[in-house]
Amino acid sequence: MANQDAPDPQFDAMTTRLLRREALRRAAEELNTTSGPGLEDALARISAEATAEAAYRISVTARSTRPVAAPKPKLPAQE
């Protein structure tokens, strides 16, 4: 069997605290629009939402205004 160290509660607590701090830092960085990358990300999200909404509106409009095919006239039977 492999030699396993006993769990160290202090190490686990410090690791958890550092991971939480890093996650919060990254989340705050995404919301920060004062930096170049933050502003770029915010504008990209807005652009993607606007594009998706416009595409949806166009597809709904196209479906509702699509001309209905007129029935073909019946030709008199040739005898």
C-alpha cells in the first residue's frame, strides 16, 4: 500500500481559504469594466445578447409574414 500522510486540518483550511479568495478575485475581475479586458468582456456579452435577440425577432417576423402559397388552379380535364 502507498504511504499516506494524515490529513492536516490547518493545511486544508488554508487551501480552502486561498481557493475561495481566488474564486472571488476572478469573479470580481469579470465584472470590472474599468480594465481593458473587463470592458471588452462586458461589451462582448452585450453584443451577443443583442445579436441573439435580433436574430430571434427576424426569424419570428419571417415566419409570420411568409406569403402563403396560392393553390394551383385546376386545369380542365382534357378528353
